[in-house]
Amino acid sequence: MTLLADVQAVHEDADLLVLQKPAGLLCVPGRGPDKQDCLSARAQQHWRGALIVHRLDQATSGLVLMARHIDAQRSLSHAFAERQVHKRYQAVVWGLLAAQVDAWNEINLPIAADWERRPLRIIDQTHGKPSLTRWRLLGHHYAAGTSRIELEPVTGRTHQLRVHMAAIGHPILGDALYAPAEVQAMAPRLLLHASHLAFAHPTTGERTAFDWQLAL
């Protein structure tokens, strides 16, 4: 495993990288000199020419896939666009979800941009884009009044998981955008974590999977 400035590579080969992004780190550079430190810049220091394939929100931790060359990037980007990459997340949410442990449930609520409060998103039955999230309960923390869940975004809207969980009354702990102040204060960071990636290797076609569990 390669360790690079608080970023670990759980896999590297001639075609791709699978990196562990910490919470608070951008995937790509932002606007301004204070936003140039990011996952892609750190990766390129060690793997010259490494290319972003997909992104996580700055506040979200977890597994990120990068390509080592343009052909791999095209192949992996196509796989993401065609929903051929299997992604799962883990989160801790406010409240005790009334659901059977390990049984999959769905949230099917359309999401639109909140133009007056960009970059926020809202549920909008008229103008929103179809948005589907699968989730299952992993367990309750009764003393804290929270639930640990696994999430699977079927569509890939901006902030989808955060918006959907807030919409059903169970915002993610530490969510500075969609949770009320008391839920934000229950965690020092957003407790949303990209825990699973599975895809076909762009060169060999072999099905490959990686996991990194949310540590609390």
C-alpha cells in the first residue's frame, strides 16, 4: 500500500489507481490559491499523469478511482456513465430508522438545483430529475438515537444521498448543508463514506472490487 500525504492507495497497476480520500480533501482543484491541494494533485506527485474518473464531495471520505492514462480514463468514464460501476456508501443518520436490518428500501424523489441557494439541491416534484437511492439498515445506536446505514445510489445526482436522507427525516450526522444545527453538531465531520467500488478492469475485463469500511 502506497501512502502519500494522508492519501493511501489500496490498489495500483499500469492502468488505474484506487485511493482512499480523507474527509475534507477536494478531489480536484477549486477556485483560489487556498483550494489547490486536492486528491488529484497529490496523486500526480507520485503517479505522473494520473487522471480523475469520478469525484466525491469534499466532505465525504472513501474510495476514489483514478486512471493512469487516457485510454483507461475513457473506458472507466464510460463505465460510470453506463452505470456499470457498483458503488456503495455507509453513513450514520439521525433517528432510529423503522426498517428491518439488511432489507433494502428505496427513496425515489426527484432532485433539482436550488438556484437561490446554490450549490444546494432540493426535492422538486415538478422540475426535479428522477433520482433513486437504495438503502438498508445496518443497526441502531439507541443511546445516541442514530442509525447506521448502507446506501446505493442508482442515479448520480449532486448531493443525492444527503438530500434524500434529509428528505425522509433522517439527515446524515455532521451534514453542514442539509442537517439542522443540532444534527450537524453530533459529529465533527460528515459521516458519509464511499465504502465499496466494483467494476470491470479496463484492460483485462476482470471484475474487481474494493472495500473500506467507515471507522467511527
